[in-house]
Amino acid sequence: MSEGTPGRTVVVEPTGEHATIDTALARDAIAGLLDADPDVRRQVAELVRLEPERLAPPVLYALSEVLLEQGRPADAAFWFYAGQVRARFDARRCTDPTASAAVDALNERFGGPINRFAFTDPQRLRRMVIRAVAWDRRTPHHYDHRWIALHGMSAYLGADGPLSVPESDWEALAARTRAEYLEGLRTALRSVPHQR
């Protein structure tokens, strides 16, 4: 984690439980997906698509950018929305509410081109979001869901305490996150002018 000022970056090393969060695979995948070499981006994108359940949501956001660049906007939108659902769930199960700012940052960084494409066809948008939610429901989360805690104030301040709500609450939180995500889709679709 770092705090930046113009021309200067200060690295803050995580302590306590924050120091045990494993983001190595996600960091490596994102570095490959954002690499300057298009062949590297393509190869890493193919690897990510083989085992997406092992990768934290920021990787799925970055994958969407590569797929969009490859001229595959529908695939890009699917992975963006799948990452968004998972990131929101991870934010919900994090005990630090300030960590949810990571979801906003990811949406800001990767969302513009995806949403411009997706909102041109409301029915396609509806299908993609429903497909992303169904994928999330059936696909395991085999990554360190605590990645998001590194983006909250508790990591910066070195606060103690559990980073996640009790696991017994996760199933209900996941169901609520998906339901609210789908309700957000319905709301968004009402705001899109109908095409004739």
C-alpha cells in the first residue's frame, strides 16, 4: 500500500493480519494484463480465463480491458461485471467499511469503456449481468478475499481485529449482494432510453 504526493510515493508495509494477505498471484496477473507487450497481455488473459476462481476481482477487471482491446466487448463486459459482483461481496465481508473505496476505484479505472458498450443495448446488458451473477453463484472463490482490506484505513493505521465478518454470515451476504446487484441492473435499465 502506498500514499502518494506529486513526485513522491511512500510505501506503507502491512502489519498484523494485513501482512498475511496473499495478493501475489493477483499482482502478477494484473502486471501481465497491463504489460506494454500485447503478446504478454494476450497470454496472461488466456491463463486467467482458465482458472478465474483463483484470482481476486481486480484481475477480472483488468482482464476486461484486455478483452476490449482485442475487440471482444461482450466478453470484456462479462468479466467486468463478474469482477464487480465479487468485489462488492468482498467489500461486504470486510470489517473495514473504508475498504469499499477499492470497488469505486476499480469501476472508475475500468468501467467507462465497458459501460459505454453495454448500455448501447439494454437487453444485451441484462443478459451479461445475469450471466455474471449466475457465474459468481456457481463458481468458488479460491483467492484471498481479504485483498480488499489492504485498501482500507485499518491497513494504513495498522488497526487490530478481524478483517472479515464471521464466515457463517458469508452465504447470506453473497445472496444479498447478488440480489442488490440485479436490482441495480433493473434500476439502470429503467434509466436507459428505449430504442425503437
